[in-house]
Amino acid sequence: MRRCAPAAAATRRWRTPEDARHAGRDTAGLIGPNAILQLLPVLERELGAAEAAALIRRAGIAALPDGHAMIPEGEAAALHRRLRAEHPARAPRLAAEAGARTADYLLAHRIPSPVRGILRHLPPAASAAILSRAIARNAWTFAGSGTFRREGAWRFAIAANPLVAGEFSRSPLCQWHAAVFGRLYRELVAPDCLCTETRCTAQGRGAPCEFVITRA
């Protein structure tokens, strides 16, 4: 258990140098570029390059992010919203794949290899506690202007989630977020972890988006 402290300290390095420029500043209205960038190859494979490009244009995105800085959350929300509107049957699967790709990016580029090794060898409860706190510290990269809340090691909530702002649905819409959390937990905590969005802002009544990680 003495290894927890180094792991917790190292997980603070999940930001690129460009992201770090936003530390301590008002990042309301900004979100990490992976909310768009990791969706692009999924769209191109599923829809073809021409239709993917057309979908991006219809979402009102004039220029794709370069991956080195935060982006306006409205652009990411517009693309996710357009995908759900035009391809409702495929959107959950494609968003989940993009979320898993986002987690893979974090694992490859944001979390040092020694920390990954430590978390994988700690008891799941200890790994989950460390990982959940790291996610909460860096929530501004995926929650944008929303309010992220850690509710223990296995539960999260995002109030006013910008990726579903103004939408209404009978079922949860945040497959991208759930896939990010789920993949990180499967890779760093236990391979049988599953993240489920149990309630979504889009379902109305002012409730936050709520996510629960369970083990099979």
C-alpha cells in the first residue's frame, strides 16, 4: 500500500503542456479535443471519408482541432448531436467506440507506464480510489462547463453536461463518457469493470448525468 502515494502523485501528469496552460484559468466552455478527434476515424470507417466530412460540415465545424489545445465545447456537442440526429441507431455504438479510443489515448500519452503498472497490481479498491481521484482532478478536459462530481471510487456525476445540452431522450445519451470511464477502469483496476450511465440530463427533470462502475 505504500506505493499508492507515488501513483497518486504521478496521475496529476495527465495533461499535455498545452493543456496545462489552462490550469488555474476559467476553462468554462472548453473541452478536450479528443471529444472530436477520436470520433473522426470511427466516422470515416463507418460512413466513409466523404460522408464523415459532410457530417462534420453540417455540424458547423469549420476547422478540425490539431490536438494541442482545448476546444470550444459547442463544437464537440454539435458533432455528437448531429451524429445522434442523423444516425440514431448507430450513434451509441460509434460514440462508445470513440470513448474507448479516448481512454486508449489517455493510457498511451497521459498516464506514465510505471503508474499503469502500479495501479494494475494494487487491489482493485485501492486502484479505483486513486483512478477516480485522478479523473476528478482532470475532469475539466471532458466535462467542459459541466460540473463533475466524484461520488466515491465507483460513481461519478456530471451536472449540465454540455455534450447533451438541450437534448431530450428516453434513454441515456452519454455513451462516449461511459466508454472513457469503463475502458480506464478495465485497463487499470480490473478487467471485468463496466461503466453504465444510469441517468442522463437529456432524460429531463434537471438531473445530472450519473455513471456507475460495476464488476461482473
